[in-house]
Amino acid sequence: MANTVYVTRSGPVFDGRFEHEVDEFCKTAVWEITKEGRGDLGVQFIRVFKEPTGYYEAHVEADHLDKFGWIHDNLVVYGPWLEGLGSRNFPVTRFKGYWSFKKVSEALQRKAADIAERHLPPFIARMGGGKP
């Protein structure tokens, strides 16, 4: 009597869904992290700006392209000075900068995995696991 084992390759890993869903999850996670970082910057600006006009904050945007996200100030001329990276910062003037982008970036790095994880369940569900 011969024993025979049949193996069938099926499911998300073999039919292309896995790769597609991982790619889509990465894009979504990056965009959600980027958007949260932009929101955090707005909160930081409220905390640190002494005489806010709204001009600078209105020019700060979150952008993304596929799996890359960035937050920028659209090259507002005094952006580097506000951040503390300009040629007119200390020692030229007493103002050392607010370091808002740096502080928010560091905080965002610490919570990025949690932000991404919040958006994972729909992708798992589409591959046949967990609840949508």
C-alpha cells in the first residue's frame, strides 16, 4: 500500500494577494504616520510660537508618494530660522530656534509602529484572517 501526499498551493501567498496587500499596507501606514506628524507639528506650533500669524503653519504640508512621506514648509524663507538651522540663528541673534520639526520627528519615530498597527486589521482581513 502506497502513501500519497498531495500539496495544493493556494491562498494569499500564492495568488498574489499577499504581496499586493503588504504593498498597500505600507503605503497606507506611511501616509497615516505622515498625517499624524503634520497634526503633531500644528500642536507644537501652538505651544511654541510666541506671536503666531498663521502664515508659516499654513505653508506646512504633508505629502506622500507610494511608500514615502514627508512634511515640509514649502520653502518658506524663514523656516530654517524658526527651526534653528538658519545662518541668522545663535550666535548672530539670541534666538536658537524652536526645533519643532526635530522634536516632532523624534516623537513620531517612537509612535510610528503603533500608528501603523492601528491600520493593519483591514489588510489582514482581506487575506482571509481576522475580522475586517
